[in-house]
Amino acid sequence: MSLRIALVAGETSGDQLGAGLVAELRRRFPGAAFAGVGGERMRAEGLQAWHDASELAVMGLAEVLHHLPRLLRLRRALRERLLAWRPDVFVGIDAPDFNLGVERWLKQRGLRTVHYVSPSVWAWRESRAAKIGRSADRVLCLFPMEPEIYARHGVDARFVGHPLADALPLQPDRAAARAQLGLAADAPLLAVLPGSRLGEIQRLGAVFLDAARQVARDVSGLQLAIPAANAACRDALQRLLAQAPAPLPPVHLLDGQAQAAMIAADVVLLASGTAALEAMLCKRPMVVAYRVAPLTYTLVKGLGLLRTETYALPNILAGERLVPELMQHDCTPDRLAAAVLRWFREPQAVAALLPRYAALHERLRQGASARAAEAVAELLARRHA
């Protein structure tokens, strides 16, 4: 019987990771069969998709509750089908709320399991690492500080590198990015990224635009590039722009193209998250900000759920404050504008930042798909030894 490898990816980013992993595993095991849940890219690499990744891509508490009965039915059916298929290994790709439960159920029934993309155990309660280990025989980590945390809880975890670091060049071409977006080669440009979810845009959008207006008073000829993650985000951003008090600097509202906007920009103002890592890999100075609902913030702080005072991935990876973070009560237009203006006014600070970014980029640039496939292959070899 040929080797059987099951994979479940729950959204676009997971589909991208899964496609790279399937391609590398197929190189090692040309006769293997791949099945599970994935998107267009994973199917193109040979996955037999029992369900599409979009069926798991549910964001936000209200939406999750609305879709919960369907998701529970899907998970039950998928578990039974996986158990009947008896894969040699199951790989859950990100989507921890869905995949960790599936992994644990399969592991209890004797199947080998891998979880690809560690949840943020460095930010939230570290005890989660032990719980994840009860679901996964091996965890594949995108960041170098993560395996040590798992090791403290007896969990087998491997650092494989970050696929974004593999995909982005070490020296991005700013002139080409500006040409691609139809932007002037020499105009000062601020990229504004208030988030890829509607809730983030509602909480941060007006604050970011107010900060940009203040920056424009001191930076002559400033232009804004604002990428919209999807049509709903574009509509929300257009409403914010229509309601914003004048005068705003000229705005280029983009459909997607966040990466090109970051590369083209002089400075990036963004919501905390993966975008901060992407801006670092694009080699741009940034200001990172975030706000959550006041009740959520009070609960998280009061219950001690968050174990870090550092949120931006460049700062976490560097082990020091490379870029400013303005969270919750500090996330005000005045403070954001002052932090953005520092990057415009102090080119020497930008020059000092770039080699630090480059060193972090090199650290993450490990050939993630190949290393992840090797880690899965090791487990398979152990199983068949």
C-alpha cells in the first residue's frame, strides 16, 4: 500500500503553507497519496480535497457561533473519514481551534500527528505548550524561540523557518514597487494598514487616518497607500475616508497589494500581527499599534492570560525594542504621529535599523517547506523502522 499523508489547512495562508509542504513531500515520496482539506494551491500540488479550506475560514466570535453546528458536523465526519483512511501521518496546518482537536482524537487512536505553525505560546500562557503536545507528536515552528518553550514541557518541536522570509528578497526593489502601484518615485509615502478584519478597521482606521493627517502637516507632499484586504474591507475604508475631516493627504486605496505598498513606502503604520513581520522583511521602518475592545483588554490583563509586554514580532525576534509599539491607551493619533515622524526626520535611525532587519531575515530564511517536509519524513521513518 502506498504512503498516505493527510493534511488539513483552514484558510489562504494555510493553503500556501500546505502547497509548499505537499510539493516537498512529493519530491521525497513520489508515490504518496495526499488527502484532506485544502485550497486551490494544495489541490494543484496533488491533494485530494475532501473539503475546501474556505469551509473552515470563519473569523470572529459571532460568526464562529453562527457556523458552529456546521463546523462540528464537518469535524466529526472528517475524523471518521481520516480514521477509516488510516494515513501514515496527519498534518494539521495552523487553524488550531479546529486542528488540535482533530489531532488529539487521531493520536488517541494510534495515528501519528504533526501540527504545522505553533500557536503563540510565547505570548499567551506557556502551559498551552503541554496541551498542544497531547495533540501533536511533533510541532513545526516558524520562529526560533518556540522550540525551547515546548522543550520545557517535553514536547518535540522543530524550528523550520518562515515561508515569508523565503519568499521575500533580502533587498526588496522599492522603485519597482512604486512603478507597480503607479506612485511617484520621489514622493514621501506612508503605508497605512489598520488591519485585515472589519473589527480592526473599525477600531483603528479613524485613529490611523487622524495620525496620518498630523504627519502630513510636517511632511510636505506626503501621500498615503492604504491596502484593502478584500471587498468588505475596501468598503469600510472608503466609508472612513468619506467621513474623515479634511484635509487628508492624497490617498491611494489599493485592492490587496499590501506587500508592494510596504516595499514602496518610506514608513509603515500598521496593526500588530503578521503584517509587522512582513514590514520587517520588506525592510521598512514601522510603527506598530493595536486596540482591542475595553472589556476584552480588562479580562485579558486581569486574568493574566497575556505573558508578554512586547507584541510586535520584530521586537520579539530581536529581543529588544527595534520599532515603537503603541498599544491600547497609547494608541492615540498624537502618539502615532510623533512615532511616524521620527522615522521621517531621522534617516540615521532608519539606516541603523536595516542591518538588524537583514540579520533577522537571514535567521528566518531556512527553506521552510523543505525543512518541514524533512521533519515529517523523520516521523514517517521512525514509524516504519
